[in-house]
Amino acid sequence: MEKDEIHLRRLPAAAPWGPHADSEFHGVDFLPEDLSEAPEETGMRVNKKYSCLPAEEKGIHIINIRAIEDIGYDQHESTLLNSLSKNPDADCKYGLYFRDGKRKVDYILVYHYKKSSAGKTLARRPQQNDASVRSTKQDQPLPGKGVQLEMGDSEPHMDYHEDDKRFRREEYEGNLVEAGLELERDEDTKIHGIGFVKIHAPWNVLCREAEFLKLKMPTKKVYQINQTHGLLKKINSVIQKITEPIQPKVAEHKPQTVKRLSYPFSREKQHLFDLSDKDSFFDSKTRSTIVYEILKRTTCTKAKYSMGITSLLANGVYSAAYPLHDGDYEGENVEPNDRKLLCEEWASYGVFYKYQPIDLVRKYFGEKIGLYFAWLGVYTQMLIPASIVGIIVFLYGCATVDENIPSMEMCDQRNNITMCPLCDKTCSYWKMSSACATARASHLFDNPATVFFSVFMALWAATFMEHWKRKQMRLNYRWDLTGFEEEEDHPRAEYEAKVLEKSLRKEHKHKETDKEKLTWKDRFPAYLTNFVGIIFMVGLTFAIVFGVIIYRISTAAALAISSTPSGRSSVRVTVTATAVIINLVVIIILDEVYGCIARWLTQIEVPKTDKNFEERLIFKAFLLKFVNAYTPIFYVAFFKGRFVGRPGDYVYIFHSFRMEECAPGGCLMELCIQLSIIMLGKQLIQNNLFEIGIPKMKKFIRYLKLKRRRSLDHEEHMKKKQRYEVDYNLEPFAGLTPEYMEMIIQFGFVTLFVASFPLAPLFALLNNIIEIRLDAKKFVTELRRPVAVRAKDIGIWYNILRGIGKLAVIINAFVISFTSDFIPRLVYLYMYSENGTMHGFVNHTLSSFNVSDFQAGTAPNDPLDLGYEVQICRYKDYREPPWSENKYDISKDFWAVLAARLAFVIVFQNLVMFMSEFVDWIIPDIPKDISQQIHKEKVLMVEVFMREEQGKLQMLETWKDKDKRKGENCNNHSPRLSRSRSGSLSSCHSYPLDV
């Protein structure tokens, strides 16, 4: 044979054809002997466009391709070569359609296979790409699988595991064909060793599954949406004109005045629906959802578990399964599609100021993802008023800092207040005026306005939750989810495996088995592991925080030895800042570790359904990440400086490290630093840098791999990639849990400790403006298209949000009461002040200590560091002076302040809770106009069915009248008809009509 020729050899008609034939031979293509009999014998429809065999050729022809240099062809078979060499990719829109260019690809299955080095596959085998499989036989191979040849001609056998996977794929794909799906295989791609199975759901399958899933589809009936009138109409028109520049330019976002009546699809009532364009009646999102449901419930007995696509993916039979994106989103001559529109009007930083096209997001990605972005948009909008109030509170603190009497007293060097040492031996006495900057900065966040802001944020959280519920109901109405109830999901593959294992054990013992299920006894080891694991992880977090405390104490003592006055004055700030950075790094690392551990702990529990798995995973991950993120903040807010002791009787850790104290201005400033650095660091590094950097790095690595392949196979690279090849290189969708989790943790930062950091809502707002576009860009350009999932709410996340909102009221009450100096100031102002002002407050909060009462070995090494001998030093506490009979005992002032603090917590908590519940009660969950529209839809649907029934009755009456007239005509001619045979009366007989 000469180069560039294709050799055709004839096999006898009795050649093996079936599931036991060697299907490994990827370099072999075959056609049935008689194309007219092909559907009966092979279950395959072959398109004449790509199989132009001469009419005189009979039998089965095999195109045996050895290597590029061995390809040759006979002159009379040049037609076949031309059809094969023609590139039909443009007709199928580069993978969006089957090779016939008519049937849309609804889903893709990807698998790995081993290619023999001795053989190479032709570019796009004809029957693989344009012949769909519609077989009723389970064992019928897909197009593109060859028969067993002689040992000299066949490819080397694969190993056992590859054969096993191939047999599983054959059976599973045969079952999919039995379910009505049409399949098409493509193994000749630019990604070597990767095969693709394209799946198309024909119209009858879509109708059947839509009826099973009770999908609400638009009917022909169109009705007017109730419009506002009078003043409200004018206000709405003004608002629409003002907000027009920030509205996305998509058709789905325009205000609608009419709406199609929706009804669960039924094949018996197809006349109710607008089926003028069947190709677009079920959009790509719905088609992929239907196919995925079939994939989940189709079983494969040869798989490890008798389950669908989930178990096959878990066992590596298939490496991926995903629906296709609608097309390219960038480049020249790109056809308009929803993905491109989303990229321009949603997933671009240039449109950060615009509203999100939520309806288009839902249309493309499904309700569950649409609800996430709608919730994120509502949350971000609600942060705007919270940010404005927070800025006002901060500016109030800045404006009144020079009028704050306590900070002025601390900064006044004439007071000459000498403070006791901050550590043993190495630390010396120090002047209170050296902490002037800290005291002034504390006033920015510790002022009377922060109490108002805490109350405001508690009411804000309640209003946000109510606003979201109303928004959710509007979306449910718009997206035809009213009345939607989630049905029980299919059992997970791992659950089925455990049940099967349990059944086999019982069958082996008792020989009789009923339908088994996993009980708490079966899961007890997993529950015990979960309990011990979570306790250990929480203990690990506490241990790390304790280690950071030791670092703070030892570093403060080491820096205090510094001989420079500037070094001594900045000890507190240096220690706080470095400790917070260490905490931030540890939090980011443990977040990733805890995420993996939470998933592992959930997997060993073996939840029955995906919904149960997701809820348990969310609970564990949230618990661990909540403890991880907030433990350092809780320590500073409620424990630091509480168990210090007093000079001469300090509390020590390991008999060496003295517990650290709060600054003279209180711990609120340190709490603000801790909260701000952790919040901003998590948002900047974990949420944004990781989300941007890691995908970019992965993309760069893929680019380097592709560049290396280009040099190896330049000719192969010149071919344009199919859509499914491009999407395969994208990152798989990992669920919405990480996206929700980072926002819920941020919600905690905004609400839980907002009394110490009024600017938290502002930084959250700035982050979310970027986060929305970042997530949008990731979903549109960097992730495979997820399967659309119907959902009417955000699930367990709503309960978590409500829990955080309730907890925020309690925590802010304790922060204001115990962490800030707000209550001690009120007590001093109304009980101890001589002139009704705050003069003398600082001196009132300080106790005195006689330096002669220091324990041996704890007094300062340099007692004359200030230039004079110190006899009495001061420390922050409410204790009796050294000249009192009960020296250093807790004074009655301490008990008065403690009683006021507890009273404030009770009053604040109950007042704010009552106000929150009042807001919850006064705002209805369902907007009035939406409830009216829902009622209107029900009435209209009843009218439609009543008209239909009336039409049927009228038609029945008409048929009966015709039948009656026909009978009368027969009776009028009865004398003549009686003479004829009985058979001649058949024309007057009436038959019942099946209405």
C-alpha cells in the first residue's frame, strides 16, 4: 500500500457483532452490511451524509488505520475518504450539537481510555458522531466500538481494570439508550486518552420527564400583572427613571406588565402550552436537569454499587459529567448567547455599580445559584445604610475626641499618675500619660454613639431577614416556584453501598433479607468519631489561642527590656499587631484543614441523600470555622484582663508567665484591632486573593501543558477545540457551601462585635461589591456549567443567619457592658461625681498599691527609672487602698459597677429582642401584591379548566346531536331498509365516542 491510502477489507456476514465482540479496537470503524436492516440488527441510525459507501459494496467494511504513513485508499472508494476528511465541526457549532447539526448536546460524559501506540484514530469517525443510539437491547455497543480481529491485526488488550470499566460503561450507556436518550461518542479529541459521550434528550423524553418532575411550564394563557395606581405609580416611575443607568441591559430584567400562566407539564394537556417552538420550549438549563435526573436513577449492575452516575464517577468509570456552556463568551465573531450576555452585563468589574440580572442568572444556572446571588445582592444593598450609620458613629467619635474628659485626664502630664509595672523585674514603673494615644483612639470606638449603633445593627439584622423573606417570595412567584415542594432525593452511592454490604452480611447468616436501611447502631462508630473529632478540633483551636497568649506575654516582657523610650511606649501596639497577624495566618490555614475534616466526618456518617449530606456538612464546617475565626476575638473581648490578680498577688501561667492586662483605656481598642485585621485579612487573602490567584495559577499551568502539546502535535493543535473539550479544561463546580460560608462568617463580623468596630459594615460592603463580580466571573468563565437545581429558599443558611442575629444581641450587650467603659462611666456620673461631670473618673477607676508589698523577686530591677523613688503606684481595679483595714480587697464600687453591668445586659437584651420581634411581626413575609397575584393565578387556572370542560361537553353534545339525527334518518327509511340484509344497516349504526 502507498501513503495516504485507506485499505478496506471485507468481513464475512457472520462476523461477530454484539457485546462480546472486542470493543477495545478504537482504530476500527464498521458499517452494517445492509443499511436498511441496521436499526433492527444493531440499533444504530447511520446518517448518509457521512457514510457514502458505494451501492455495490456489501458486507461489513473495516477501515483499518495503522499509522499516518500507512494510510491509503482505493480509487473507487474515494467518496468515503472525502466524507471523512471533510471537517463538519462548523455544522455542529463545534460540539454544541450532534454531528448532524440538528440535535442539541444536553449533557457530556467523560472517560479515560488507553490508546495503543500501534494504532491511531481517524479524525471524527462517522458513525460515532452522527449516528445516535436508540437501542432497546441493553448490551448493544455504542457506535465506534469495533469487533475482534485476528491476533495480528488487533490492538493489545487493556488490563483487567480498564476492561471492567469499559464493560460498565457499555451496560450503563445501553441502559441510557433504553431510557430514551440518544448518545454519540467522540474519542478523537485534542485531549489524548479522553473520550466523550454526548447525550441528547429527544422531545418525547423531555415531555415524559417534565411530567415526572412536575416542572411548571408557561401556558398559552397570558394575564395582566396588577399595577400600582395613584401616588405609588408616580413614585415607582420616578425611581425607575433614576435607577435606569444602573439597570443591566438584558431583556429578562425589564419590568413586566404581563405574565404567562404556568402549570405543571402534562402530556395529556399539551394543548394548554405554547408549543409553537419545540426547540426552545425546554431551555438548556431544563434539558440538562432532565438528563441529570435520568443519569442519577439509571442503574449499572456491573458497578460496585447498583447506582447511577454518582457511583460511576466515584469509581473512575467516568471521570466527569457536566452540561455544556452555551458557547464562547469572548473573541471575534462570537454568536450572541446567554453566557456572553452574562459576561458583559454581570461578570465584569466595569458594571459593579449595576443591579444583577438575577432572572438571567436563574435562567442560565438554575434557581439554587440564582437564589444565592439574589441573597448576596440583598445583603450587599442592606449594608449601605449600615455603612452610612457606622461612618456617622465613627465621625462622631473623631469630632468629640478632644472633648472627652477621661482621655484628656490621661493625656495631662500634670496629673503625674505613676502606674505599676506591666511585668516582673524587667518592666519598670511608667507614666499614664504615655498611653495617651491609645486612650484617644479608644474614644473613636468607645463612645455613647456605639450603644445606639449596637441597637441599630440588631434591628438592621431583623429587618434584613424580613426583607430577604419578602424578596424570596417575589422570586418564587416570578420563577414559578409557588407550591413547589422538594421531593425525596435519590439515595447516595455510598449509602447504597453500605446497605448492600449490610444485606449481604445478613443474607450470608440468615438466608433471608428484607429491605435494609442504616440505623443509628450502624452509624454509632461514625457518630462517636464525629463527637471526638469535633471536640479535638475545638480543643486544638483553644490550644493555638493559648499559645498566642504565651507569645504575647513573653514578647511583651522581652520588648520591655529595650532601653529606648520609643521602644517601650510601642510595646503594646507591637505585641498586639504581631499576635493578630499570627492569629490570621493560623485561622486561614485551619479554615482549609477544618473544611477537609468536616467533609471526611460527614462522609463516614454515610447520610442517605445529597440534601442530608449537605446539611450535615454545613453544620460541621460552620461550627469548626466559627470557633476558629472568633475564638481569638472572644478572648480579647471577654477574658483578657479579667483574671490578672493584683500587684503583689498576680496570677501566673506555668508559674512563669504573668497574665496580660488591658490598657488603661480598656480592651476595646485591642478588640477593634483584632477584629479589623482578622476581618480584612480573611476577606483580602482568603476570599479574594485565593479566589483570584489559585484559578489564575491553575489556568497558567494548563496553558503551559497545552503549549508543550502544541510543540509535540502542531497539526492536532491547529484544529479548533470542541465545546465539550473546552469545558472539560474548566474547574468542576464544587457547590455553593464555600461561597455561603465566607459570607456567613463575614455577617458574624458585621453583627457580633459591631460595638467595637463601627466600620465593619463599610469594609464588608466594599468587599461584597468585588465579591459579587468575582463570583460571577468565576461561574461564567472558570467553572464548568453546574447542573441546575430547583430550590425555593436558601435552606439551612437562613436558620444560621437567624441564629447569628440572636447571638449578636447577647454578645453586643456583653461587649458594651463588660469590655467598654460605658457602664463604669454612667455609674461614676450618677453616683460618685461631685459636679455632675466626668472629671475625676480616671482616678476613680485606679487603685493604689504600696511598692513595699511586692513579692520577693518581682519588684522592678530599676526602681529609679522615672528619675524619682516610687512609693505608691496605681493599677486599674476597684480595690481597697493599702492604708485601709481590708487592704487590697474588692471594694463596694466594684459590686455597684457589676450590678449595673448585669442590669444593662438584661435590659438591653430584652429590649432589643422585643424590638426585633416587633419588626418581624409588623413586616409580612409575603408582599400583599404577590399574594394577590398568586390568588389570581389560581382563579385563572380554574377558569381555564372550566372552559376546557365546557368545550368538551359542548363537543360531546354536538356529537350526540349528529348521532341522533343520523338515527332519525335511518328510522325514516326503515321500510326500505327492512327488506335489505341486516348488513346494509351498518351505515346507520352509531358508535360511542371516546372523549
